[in-house]
Amino acid sequence: MWNVAAGPFLAAAGLLVVAGLPKVADPLPLVRALRAAGLPAGRPLVRLFAVAEIAIGVGALVAPGRASALAVAAAYLLFTGFVAHVLRRGGVLGSCGCFGKPDTPATYTHLVLTAAAALAALATAVDPPAGPWAGVDGAAVTTAGLAVLIAFLAWQVMAVLPTTTPAAVRTTTKG
């Protein structure tokens, strides 16, 4: 399963790092998002969560295996649950801060992508690589390249695409 899930798993791990960094620097968007969703939040808790998110992502990238895959799966199952909770409450919520300053409220696309990331991580946990970066060859380098591409496209879908809707364009052009 590692050969099939490697690209999406590595992309998911990389996104944890990329999404965690802005929350360490500025935890307020996630604090506001959690409070708007009726969940407790404060700056220290959000920063701690963001540091854990980064650590899980880096750990999975450096040493992909069963334990790191389970940690990535747990993180994305938590995100999927949060997005589902927000959508159940009506879906109108500002950005969680995962992608910096752009306002990227929760969407069904977020729900699908976070669930897919969790599934890729679970597939990796079921059949992990023999060792950290075991068998690094041309195929492994290609897989890593595809992981970067998948992560970039997922970021585009979650952070950029919502800003291209007619309603989003109207809101950014108002003075």
C-alpha cells in the first residue's frame, strides 16, 4: 500500500507543516474560528496545537512509518471532524488561519480533502514502508515530487479557490 499511498501521505504531512507555521505566528484566526464553532480556545492552546501539527508533519516526512502515519491520520480525522462540525452549524466561519491571511472558510471541499488525507495516512499505517525512506531510488524521488504537487494543488483548492467565487470577488472589491 505504501507505493500507492506514499504521494498523498507525504503531501498530507507536508501540508501539516505548511498549515501549522502561520498558526504559531498568528493564532488569532484559529482562536476565532474555534470560538465561533462553539469550542474552547485560547492563544496558548492554539500555539501548542500548531507546534504539535508541525511536529507530526515533520516526523512523518523524516521518518514515514506506522507511528507517524497514525499521527497524521489522527490529525486529519480531527480536522475532518472540525470541518464537519462547522458545516453542520451552517458552514459560515472565517478562516482558521491554516493558510495565512486569506479568508478560507470551511467548505465541503475541505471536508473531502481532509478525509482523503486521513485515509491516505491510514493506508500508510496499514502497510508502512520497510524503514524511513527505505529504497530511495528514482521511484521514491518521483513520489516525493508528486507529493509536493499534490500538496500544492490541495492548498490551491482549499486556500485559493474559495476566493474566486463571485461572492468572494465582490467582498474583496468593496471599499
